[in-house]
Amino acid sequence: MGVEVTTKNLTKSFGSQNIWSDVSLTLPAGEVSVLLGPSGTGKSVFLKSLIGLLRPEEGQIIIDGTDILTCSSSELYEIRKMFGVLFQDGALFGSMNLYDNTAFPLREHTKKKESEIRQITMEKLEMVGLVGAEDKLPGEISGGMRKRAGLARALVLDPKIMLVDEPDSGLDPVRTTYTSQLLMDINAQIDCTTLIVTHNINIARTVPDNMGMLFLKHLVMFGPREVLLTSEEPVVKQFLTGSMIGPIGMSEEKDQAQMAAEAERVAGGHSDGGVDVPDEIAPQMQPTPGMPVRQGVARRKARVREMLPSLPAKAQTAILRDLEGEPAADAAYAAAGSPEAPTVVLGQGAEYQGQAQGEVPAGYEVRQPLSQDDNPTDHLPKVEDR
Ligand SMILES: Nc1ncnc2c1ncn2[C@@H]1O[C@H](COP(=O)(O)OP(=O)(O)OP(=O)(O)O)[C@@H](O)[C@H]1O
Ligand SMILES: [Mg+2]
């Protein structure tokens, strides 16, 4: 089973450049979470922090009960063995064929015999559909195949936590969906806690159990997918429709004058470039038939049911529709009063987190949250000074 990953009040800067502050969230064990955010908001930095490659200067990162920011190097070294990581650029060795790339962590970090390595490597290559291409070099294959090879390599040590940075970059929409299916199937097979970092709206709408968004150096929200997919929060809404209208501009934040000018243009008939999104939440992708049932789903049901009263009305309706069917959801929706102005009260652990910088959206009440032989990541960039 995957392990829970929690960050508390995490802050990361490079010199005088603050990347994000006060990031608190929990990736529930075995569930799939997506972290969204415009380009440059520090999604990759967050992912690298979780695995201990970058070192936030404040806060905690608790993995399976251990804070990796204060633990000893040997403890960190043990914890890093739990991770499988697919980096944004795939990070394959250009001079090694796909078989050797995939087998690399096993050869480097375990004492397994070559026959056992072969069996595991071929099994993972089969999982990602690359059997037959194992002799090819990364330069001889397509971007999608490189992604899948990176995924196979991330899987060979049976990770408890999978971190996936931009699984869609360089892929067409169909291959992106196939990759999402693969991630779902992997989650079903090994019950790994999964974090996917992306700015792909389709992935956000169809893949995760939970979703969060980084913007303006803060975590705007983190919670069950239904919360973000039904959110009235301007920045979340804008991101999920891809519209130009909203707080996100070309260089992250816009000023009032630009927002007013754009709103005027759209009022005059100029397209905002976004796509209309139906009120109904798209169905979540399932594992391919024949795969094991995702164990995280059952655990999540109990979890979201417990937090239901603290969620906005629209999110409650969407969750109930999934858990109990249409009539229960409609009754809850009617009973919730004005769904446009929900009052959100945070429970323990801040599952739903308010807008950054004190800008709480109208109607929301937000409380602030409480020997190296075995290292599977040795071939990755080195950890910042500890
Ligand atoms: N090692 C580093 N040293 C200094 N600055 C860095 C380092 N890594 C990232 N940054 C800076 O941190 C910021 C966030 O970068 P990051 O790569 O995390 O963004 P991102 O959200 O993943 O963007 P994208 O969606 O384009 O991948 C950027 O301004 C980047 O220049
Ligand atoms: Mg990135």
C-alpha cells in the first residue's frame, strides 16, 4: 500500500526569489492527486522537494511519519527508496537502450542477479507497452515512448509513492489519455500514492481523486476533485476553462487595468479563448477491465464522506451523486441553501484551503491549517546541501 505524504507550512526560495510559501496538503495513501498551476509557479520544485532533491527552508514534509527535512541522511536515504519518479524531461540516459535504462536502478541499487533483473525489467516494459523496443536508444523513439520508458524505469523498484511531472508534455491528446490510463492501471496494480504535476485540463478533469492548485506563490486550494471542479474561485475556474478572462495573465498575475480591458473586449464579442465546461463533472477514469480494483477508492469514499459537511454545496452534491446516486445529491443540494455562496469551514488538516494572501472569496470562511548501493535516486540530480 502507498504511504501518506503530508506537507506543513512549506516554504521554498532560491536566494531572494521566493517560489512558494506555507504550502500545506496531504496526499492520501494510495490515492491519485494532481497539482495544477500556471507555468513557473513551482510545481516541479514542489515535486523535487518531496523527494528530497531540493530543500525547502521552512515547514515539514512528513512521509510515512518521518519529517524528511529534519531526519538524518540515512533515514532520508531509506525514504527515497519508496519513490518512483517520472521527471518532466524523462531523464533517460541517451547512450543506453531502453532495456538498460529501465534496468539501471536495479543494477545500481540492488544486488539482484541479472536473470531476476531481466524478469523485472521485461515485466515493466510490458506494462508500458514497450516490449519489442527494448534495443532502441532514446534518440530513436518518439516522445510518448520516451515517457513510457521513463515510467517503466520509475516502476522497477515497486514504488510506494509515484511522482509524475507533466506526463503529457510533448504528447498528443490521445497518447496523453493512454498515459493517464496507464497511470490509473499502475495505481490499481500497486496501490501507490500518486502525484501528477500538470497544466493539462483533461488530466485534471478525468484522472485524480484529489486536486490542488499553486498560484502566486501559494497553494490556492487542495481537496477532493469535486471541490476544484465545481469551484467558483476565479483563478481555479479560469485555469480549468483555459480562458483569458481571470486573474492569470501571460506573466502570472494581471493588473486591474488589463482585466478591465479584457472584460470589455469580451463584452464586445471578442472570444475569451476558453472552452465552455458542462456543469456535470466528467467521469473519472477507471482502471482497464481486468485490472485489480483501486484500493484507494474505497478508502477515499470513507474519507470524503467524513469531510462532506465542511465542503461547498456544489462539491457535496457532486460527491453524493457519485456515492449515493442522483436523488440523495439533489436533496442535499436543495437543502444546502444558496449553492453560489457556500460557507467553507476547514476541518482538521485543512483539506480545503482558502485563497492566498488573505483574499478570501465572498462567502467563504477560511481557517488556516493547523553505502549508497540501494538508493534508487542516485542517478538523479543531487540533493541540495542539508
Ligand atoms: N535549481 C533552481 N535554482 C534556481 N531557481 C530555480 C531552480 N529550479 C527552479 N527554479 C525556479 O523556480 C521557479 C519555478 O520553477 P518550476 O520548474 O518549479 O515551475 P513549474 O511550475 O514546474 O513550471 P512548468 O509548468 O513550466 O514546468 C522558476 O522561476 C524557476 O526558474
Ligand atoms: Mg515543471
